[in-house]
Amino acid sequence: MSAVIPREQAIAEARAVLDQARARIAADYAAGRLDPDKAALIAHLWRPASAPATHRAAA
């Protein structure tokens, strides 16, 4: 029999795992332990968006 995990608990656990990973990546980034290409990608992903994406109609 499989156990059912409440939605709130599942979301909280997923966020905790993502927060741990984000903290580890931030520590590696701050210490300069990432490849330059990966560091540039992370810097790009963490940069705030300058404008919201616009919706384009399908052709």
C-alpha cells in the first residue's frame, strides 16, 4: 500500500531540497569553484528579468 503525502508537505519538502541545492551552488559560486561557463550561466539565471515576457500569437 502506498502512502499519500499531503500536497503542502510535498511542496515544503521539495522547496527544502531546492533551497539546499541553491545554497550549495551559491557557496561554490562565491568561492570560485565553478567552471567559468557554468558560473556565467548561473549569473545569467540569477539575474532579474528586465521585462516580463510578451505573448506572441502563433503564426
